[in-house]
Amino acid sequence: MAAMPGHTATHKTYTIYLSNNFVGNDWRQQMERVANVAVNKGPLKGRVDLKIENAENTVQAQINSLNNIIRQKPAAILIDASSAEALNPTIKKACDAGIVVVSFDQTVSAECAYKLHSDFDIMANNQAEWMASILGGKGKVFMDRGLAGAPISEQFEKNFGAVLKKYPGIEIVGYFNGNYAAGPEQEGVASLLAAHPQVDGIFSQGYGTGAIKALQNADRPMVPIVAAAFNGTGVTCAETKGAKCWLGANPPSLSAEAIKLAVDILDTGKKPADTTVLFNSPGLTTDMVDAKYAPNSSAVKIELGKTVFPDLAPGLSLPVSPSWVEITPKEASGT
């Protein structure tokens, strides 16, 4: 992660709002839980009066909510945005009022706002390099196109393809749209398995468990799979005979990182030179290989009870804790 200013000796408490527009999946709910836990322990304890505002899932609803928040004159506003562009006039109003604005996860383009998000280019490159390494540079693979029209889906497909072009022995023989859901992923892979007698690896942008289930139902051998770092995926990879996985992490603890960034700026008055802060979280893998990993990235071994947790919800996103505060898996899952 890019360097941030450190804390000073100040003990001032800041009122910080978190504006969220959607709570309909496990990631967003975990994101809010982690934010609440983080401000009550470690270096943020006693430093933040955190208020979370969940708007309805429309751009206008989030704009209305943000206008109400601005009238409260908080020290900072954190935003998981409904639109990269449409919130900009409202965000400028907050900046002009002297409010520090940090957008995270789904970020905005407003120049005055800080943008904190996972480096999906590095994640996709690492996953593709791992696949190329574990296949020995040759084989036939299926490629998940994610969700039609989603910019991140297109970004992953582009990066996967760019890496594989360096390995002429690897051939993409089929595409499917996993839609970030296990059901469509399983259906897409099952359809491709029926049409292709050989597959040596599968690129999923979602859970990966749908791909594993499709292979099992078709009585086909397990093949290396890349997917997202969900707890259920990690457990399945650990418990399934022959499974080899690399799971890329987009941690919900980005909310805690956004709070810390805002507090650091407020404490010191110093702002990062770049308003975009890319966050690289270690991936999870069953097999450590000599892949050509991108700079500043790493992986940890998938181990039951240590890095993945059979007794916790499959939708828990991993890893659960930032490096500067200890948040337990149970705290992150709300159990």
C-alpha cells in the first residue's frame, strides 16, 4: 500500500460518516461490521465517532443522504459509491466545506476525493501467472467474463488475457458469464464441459465453488482454479481432493483502511501526494509456485482453521483484518 502519514500525539476524536448505498451482499455487511470493530480497538480506539448511513440503492438516494451528512459538518465522509461520476458535484460541496472525503471500494472520480481500492490489475496478473506456472505454460482453459458490462469484469478478463498471451501453449477454449454467483458459474462451466473433452484450468471471477461442483457432477478431474477469496471457497479448496486454487482478495476491511487514512490526514494536516491509494492484499493459495508475482504482492497458504474457517459463514471475505489492528474472523462475521 502506498505510504501514508503517521499518527501524531493528538488524541482528538473525529466525527466520521460512512455513506453506503447497498447492503444486499455479504461483502457490504462485513465491510460495515469491520468498520465498527476497527474504531473500538487498536490505534483508532477513542479517535472516531463513526456513523454509518445506508441509503437506498439509487444514485439520487445516496446524493440526498450525502447532502444531509454534509449539513452535520463531520470531519470526514467515507463513501462506497453508487456512481463514479454522478456523486461528484455533491462531493465537491463537501470538500469546499472543509470535509475530508475518502471514497473506497467503488470509488468516485472527483478530484478532491481520495480513492482507496484494491489493485485489481495486480490481483488478476498474479492469478494468471499462477495458472500459467502451475500448468507449466500449456493447456486448455475456460474463462469467466464475470458480469456483462461491469468495468471490473472487463478489467479482469483483459488482464487474464494479456498474461496468457505470453504463454502460447495455453489456449482459451471457452467463455462463460459467472455473474459473481455460484449458480450461473456452475451452469456456465457445465455447459462448456459438455462441449470440450479437455480442460486444464478454469478462471473464475467469483466463487469458484460452482466450477468445482460442475467438474464433480461431470465426473471430470479437478483442475487448477482461480477465484475470489471467500471463506467457503477456501474451505472447499482445502477439503476437495486434488483441488488447486489461487484466491484473489478484495477485503471488506477497506472500510477500516479508509477510516485510518482519513484520521491520518486529519491528525497531521498532510495529504498523500496522490489521491488514488491502491491496496494490495495477500492472496490465498493451496499451492505456492514460482510465479512471476507483481511487485508488493504475496500469498498465504490455505489452511483449515488458520486462514479459512469451516465453522464460519461461506460468504465471509478473506483476509478479515488489516495489518495494524487485530480483527478476529468471528468479529468480522458477526458471530
